[in-house]
Amino acid sequence: MPEYFHRQFLSRFGAAGRVCTCGREHPLGVRDILMGSGALQESARLARSRYPQALIWVLSDENTETAAAAAWKQAAGGRIISRILPRHPRPLPTMELVDSLTGEARAAGPGLIVAVGSGVISDLGKMVSRGIGIPNWSMATAPSVDAYASATAAIRVKGYGRSLPAGITEVIACDLDVIRRAPAVMFLAGLGDLIAKFPAYLDWQLSHLMTGEYYCAEVEEFALLSARTALAAAREREADPDAAASTLMDAALVSSLAMQAVRGSRPASSAEHAIAHFWEMSFAVGREELDLHGILVGAASRLVLGGIRGFYRDLSGFRVDPRRRQEALSREPRWEDRAGDAMRPFWHRMQEEMAGHAFGPGELKQRLEAFERERERISMVAAEAVGELASGVETLQGMSYPFSLDALEVSRDLRFLPVRNIRFLRNRYSTFTLAYELGKEEELASAVINQAV
Ligand SMILES: [Zn+2]
Ligand SMILES: [Zn+2]
């Protein structure tokens, strides 16, 4: 049996009461991860041995029903309720859908929720599970996202994508006979979602150095490993597609466990996710078959790379003029005026993000001092992360990854709006925040836009 990295993660962090070098405990709620050929049947048998009398509520869609759910239900037997979402239109993970599914499930009175599918289906299963307070299991059908074991779900609330607390999945089964039959675009989507760990790593470190935000080096080490493992899967694909599918699945599990360990998406998501989420929620993408979370995250990571590469290269020679920055801050328009009318549909959400954000002369002074103190370490971390992201993008380019915003048919008026508004879309420190503090925000946004493909 191959030595999977997610097993290493579980043995390092799974022990109850272990205090990490970051000073915190990282309790994991996941009990078992079954990975291999036949994991589907194995998990069905396990479900019946752990929940012998229970009614099991199984969520799937028309695609995953054929790929895995029908077989799972047959293997599990006993009392089961099937809920199969349509293939077309593709179900959107809205709060309305969460509420209606939760209502249906609650009325049936199940003892276990089983979600069969990637992304949206597994997120919906976790939300229903939290809503009625019963455990959920997840049957992965594609290595397309890294959210299987995360403690959050990506749900649209009033049209805006949110990362909401969700029920932690107790058992995750990745049947390699199912995973390796997933469409090729799902493999690319997984790669796209995972190369985002390089910019996410950079931004988490950056925030730690600049703002003192909590940071865990042990968890981060695994998040980085997940991105590197994904690239190993990409290189392995031509010679051995089956091995590549299991390597990528392993990588996605490690990244999702890293999120679970810190109870948030910090190790996995930063500015590139804010851009991709904006495109998702504004229905900006014309090519429906490519309108997948991971594909958009990969394209946004490539976009971000175009700007941050030059930004960090030029930073070593950059001299801060604190007086000019303070003057500029005092003349700055309110964020509502800066964001402008095009962003109006998203104001209610940006208001929430900006509400927790106080930034005045005192904060600016602290940040500029932190920058002077940490600039060498920032440069070192950035050189490493930017280099790895660049080589990741290159590897994916060799596989004809759809990076081009034209190929994705991202609507021209929405393409770069999130780039100019990243700070307001998500109150999470990133290179874009540093650029703002140094008075280089416009320069960075323009570089991103000019380098777009
Ligand atoms: Zn830690
Ligand atoms: Zn993601």
C-alpha cells in the first residue's frame, strides 16, 4: 500500500490532547479515511456496522448517482432515503437549498447523512449534518477540490459566497475505481485548487510577520506539501493516470485536513480565492463545463502570479516614505466610493468584511515599522513561494490547463473588478494589503491586469 501523506497528517495531529509547536491543539473530527479500490463498498459495510438500525439519508446528483451512489446504497442496504439533485441546471450551493434539504432530511429523521460527490454535494452534506446535528460521511467522486475534510462549506448567502462552519465529516471514502473514472477536467480542477496553496502560504506568513496573525508552521508545512504532491500527480499523469489520480486525491485530503486542523481556510485560500469566488458568484464565466471552483482558482492564481512576481522583485530596492503614506491615508476616500458602482451588488457583503477592519494612522505606522523590520524575511518567503507557484503554473501549462480568461469566457466587465477590490471583498491580509500599505496598490493591480492571459 502506498504511503499516503494524509495518513502521516492523521498520525501527527490525530492524537487527542497533543499540543502543537504553535501552542495550540489541533483536534481532528475525522475518524477514518478509506482510500483504495473497493473503498465504496467497504464504507457502506462500515456504515451498516456502525449504524445498524439507522435511516441513512444519501445525497447525490444525477452524475454521482451513476458513478457511485447507486452502488453505495445497494451495498449498504437497510433503510435509506435517496435525494438525487438534477444534473441540469447544476445545483448551486445556496442557503435556500441548504435550508430546504435540511428540512427534508429532518422530517425523515435519519441517523446519518451520506454525501456522494465532490465540491457542492459534499458541502451540502456537511451543512445538512450540522443543521440537524447528526454525523455525515463523504464519498469522494473526483479529486477536484480540497474541501472534503474542512470544517467549513462554501455556501452562497444572498448571492454572496461565504465560508460557513459545517459539520465535520466523520468518514471519507475515496474509491480509486471511482476517482480514476472522473472526467479529465476534474483532475485539472484539483490541480488548480492546489497550486493556490503557494500564494496562500506566502500570504499567511506575510500576515504573521506584518500583523502578528496566528500561524502554525507544522500545519503550513503540510499545506505546502499538498501543493507539491499535486504537481507530482501532474507529472505522473501521462505515464500512470491511475497512480496520478490517487496522488492528487491524497494531496487534496492533506490540504483539507490542514484547514480542519486550524478550523479555517487560512492555509488554503487567499487573494486568488477571493477573485475566483467573485467570478463564481457574479456568474462571470461563460464556458459552463469549465465553470468549476478549482479551474477558476487555478486561473486566478496565474493572474495573481503575473503581478506579485514583479512586486516582490522590486521590493528590495523600495524605500518607504512614512510621511507621504500618512498624508495619502488622510486624503483617502471611503471604501464605498473607492469600490464604485460596479461593486454595488456586493456592498452588503463588503460592508460585513470592512466592519471588522479598523485602519488609521496608528495601524499604518505599525505596519510600516513591521515592514522595515521584516522586509528581508518577507523577500525570502516571497522568492520561495513565487518560484514554486511559477513552476507549478508552467507544469499546468504543459497540460493545456485553461488559464486563459478568454478561453474561460470570463465576462470582460467582471474580469478585473475583484483584482481592484480584493481588500474589500475579504478582510484577510495578503500581498494586496501590503501593496496598499506601501502605497503600491494601484501599481500591483495594474501589473496583474497587464500580465493577464
Ligand atoms: Zn500548530
Ligand atoms: Zn479552493
